[in-house]
Amino acid sequence: MSRAGLLQRLQQGAAENTAALWRDARAKADKLRLEAAREIDAERLASAQQVAATTQRIEQAETAAAEREARDIRMRAAIALAERLHGLALAELPNLRAQNPESLFSALAAELPVVAWQKVKVNPGDETLARQHFPQAHLECDPRISGGMATEAEDGRIRVNNTLEARLEAAWPELLSGLIATILREASGHESPARH
């Protein structure tokens, strides 16, 4: 083999080897790019899942906080409404007494057990009626009593508070629930069409 043939063959072998090296390098590079793309996609998916999970946790926490705040607002509103209604009910007691003071006082006195009452507290406007119903008792006038009477016997061992205020307090839980139900029913009938 001549020197030129040898050189040609070496050049041809080198070219083939270089081409093979380039093919292998390209294949490895393509494989590395594919693996990198897969890893990037996997990282993107994992990041997206983490972001979605974090977003969901944040949304759930914010929703729960908003629901707690709404409950607190409703509770404060219900308490304020109950206090307002109680104040209105107390303010109405003098009007109840004023409708027919003699009948009201007599009816409330008739509810008392038959006892020798020693002390009787009444509204100043009921003093004359109290003297008629409880002639032997020590009489006290208390303007905080709207109507009815608070009585004591046996040196304070027996006490009966049959004032309008005491009767309101005893009936208040039931009255309040009925009032709230009525208010809510009336309010729902007056909602704007946009809220339906």
C-alpha cells in the first residue's frame, strides 16, 4: 500500500471515526436534552402540584377565617338585636300597666300564695291598690317596678317576685325566640330580588 493510499485510508478512517464520535455525541446530547426536558417537566409538575396544594390550603384557611368572621358578625348582630328587643320590651312594661292598672294589679296579687305578707314593694302608682290588697304589710314604693309586686313573708324566708319585670325575665327566652323568628320571617319577605 502506497503512502498516499495509507494517508487516504487514515483520513477516511479518521473521518469515519469523527463522524461516529459526532453521531455518538449528538445521540448522547439528545438523550441528555430529553432527560433534562423530562426532569424539567417533572419539576414543573411537582412545582405546579405544590403551588396548587398551597393555594388550596390558603384558600381553605381564608374561607374558614371568613366563615368564622361571618359567624362572629352574625352572633354579635343577634346579641345586639336581643339586647335591643329586651330594652324595648322593658320600655313597654309601663304601657302594659297603664292599660288597666287595677285589673293587672288584682290579677297579679291573686296569683300569690295565701300568706301573711310582711313586706310588699310596688310601683308608686300602685300604692293605693297595694294598701287595699296587703293592709297588714309594710309597703315600699319602687319606681323601678313597672307593675305587679315583690313580696316577702316569714322574715324574708318566703319571697315572691311577681313584678312585670320578673315575669318578662322568666318568659324572655321563649319570647325572644318567637320575636327573632318573626323578624327573620318578615325580613326574608322584604329581600331584594337580586338576593334570591
